[in-house]
Amino acid sequence: MTQTKKHHTAIIHGIGRFAVAAAGACTALGLVLLCQNGLLFPRSSTGASDFSRVAVPWECVGGCGAGGSGSSGGNTVKWVGNGVSGGLIDVQAFAGYSLFRDHSILSSVPQFSFKPTYTTQVDVIVPLLDKAGSVQPSTLYARQYEQSGGIGDVSLDGSFTFGTAGEYSCMLTIGLPTGQYNIVRGSDKTSFVLPSSMQMGTGLTVPSLTLSYSKDVDKGIWLFDLTYSNPVSVRLFTGKNEFLNTYFKDYKDSTGNKRFYYRFKPYGENDLGDYTPPSFCASGYFGLRDNREIMQSFGVTFSAPLGVAWIHDELQNGSVLHYNPRPDPDDIAWSAQLIYGMEFSNPKHPLYLAIVKPVHDVRDAQGKWNGPDLTALVNEWSIVLGVKATLF
């Protein structure tokens, strides 16, 4: 196939997947409208849902730089606007399409919230992901197109609001290793594990702590978040590496090696040998309240890992994957996002649209930070469509 045909094929496939993303967003919107019109869930005896309380802006999907590429589909967008609340369960759904230099992510991320008290909230976030991209795990393989999909790492949030006007909040997030992180492609003799950017999850439990502050000003609101994440590896029931009977048969008798036989590792190395370091993220948003029907917002996020990421070794001797992690050649020293959002503030079915411009840098051989990757600066974008509803 010539380069021109490959380019045309990639364009056609990208258009098709974007159409799927739009269809998914429309389906989510239709379900929300059915819910709010009482066709799926009955209204109260008065015939109206309770939209009297103004919703606190929802936190970043999947945490701010918390879960690596597998957990959030590349979207760390915060809904800035009035939204809706007041039901027993509040629902938010984001449909997003993220285009990166060598892969793309189509995501659908519903979030379900419950308020036990006026100042506390519990959330469940369930990312559904579809990834496609060009993969070359080593020079032993030709670059080829791959696709993967499934459920990502589910997150559980618990937040507490405090302050004289409720301007502060503290949130604890636990990312659960529900997404597959060992998806394999190829034949029996030439199989390989997809890179982390194409996996559904990280294989790690990721606790994160977020402190938030909001401040009302004339015709607007400021929102600030600061997040620290520390991935860990947990095997409470089996007490050993998950793949000792498949990938790592040579290590089955190394019972004294805590990398293979453990209940808890206080660092983020999963059972394949991929390591995700702790990270921090800071974000700031401004919401403009000069229009009752449309609320514009402008945001910036900045995140950085507190260490160097590792990746598992490639296949050796044709079949055996040795447990020999090495520094990730695509390790990101820092990343940022410029976000423009717009809430269409209908009191019954608000919509949110965001355009995201990722900016990041790849760490050099000396581990130093550099300026932004100019190629990624031009080619990488995300678009996110959100809907909200309040149920029961």
C-alpha cells in the first residue's frame, strides 16, 4: 500500500470513529432527556424534578494526572457551570475524542453522584474506552495499526465541603485496577504486549488527594485544584504476581523476591513491570457569568510525575517476557492542558462543550525538562461533550 493510500485510509478511519463518538454523545443525551422527562424514571407527585440547588462543579474525570493513560481517556475536563442537582442520584456523562500523535482515544465517562449529607458527596466514575493507533513495540516488529477497547479503571470519590461559604473541599479518590493492562497482539510466536497508551488500565490502585478552592467575583467564579497521586500495587488475596504462571515462569520459585510475592507494594509497579511514579497536578479555571444562557470557562492544568516511568521489557527468546523494566523512552516530564469550555445552561438539560489543547514535553536522556513538543503542540487535540441529569 502506498503512503498516499495509507494516509487516505487513516483519514477515512478517523472520520468514521469521530462519527461514532458523535453518535455516542447523542445517545447519552437522549437517555438523559428521557430520564429528565420522566420516561425512564418517574417524577415526584408534583410532576417536576428538583433543580433548586446549584451543583458544585464536578471534579476532573479520572483525577488530575492521577491514573496514567489508561484510566481517563486523556480527558481531564472539569464541568464549569450551574449544572443540575437535587435528585437522589446526580448523573454526568462525558463523551470525548482525543487525537494524539500516534494514537487516538474515544471515551464515554459516566459519573454517578450521591450526597449522604449536605456537605459530603460520593462519586462512582466508570470510563469506557476505545483506542486506536500505530504501534511498534521494538525494532523486531514492523509498525502496524492496532485497536483496543473496554472498561477502564473505575474510580471512587469521597469529598467533603467546608468553609464559611463552602468555598473549600477535600476529596479522596481511589482508582481501582479494573481495566485490562496486558492486552496482547500478534501470533503465538511473535506476540507482544501493547504499550501502556493502548491499554485500558494501569494494573494499579491509585489513591489521590485533591484540595479545591472556589471564589466568587463580579460576573464570574474562580476554581482551583491541587492533586497528589501515589499509585500502589495490591495483591491482598493471591499474594503473588498475577502472571507467574504465564509470562514469568522462570520466577515461580523465587518466593523470597518481593517483586513477585507480595500483598502490598508502596510504589506503582504493576505485575508486568510497568512503573507509574507519584504525580502532582495543579489546575485553575475561570467561569464567566455575564450570560444566563451560556457560561464560558477558561482553564489550564499542569501536571508532572515525581520520578521516571518504567516499561516492561520486550519479548526475548521468542516467547519469554523477562521481568526487566527499563526507563520509558516516551516518558513525559510535564504536561499541561489549555481548555475552553461552554455550558448551555438550560435548567433541565444543560450541555457542556470543551475544546482541549494538550501541551507536553518528553524527558531527555539526562532526565531534564525541556520546552513543549512542537509536533504534539500542533497535532494533538481533544473535544468533549457533556450532559447532566438528576434522577429519582
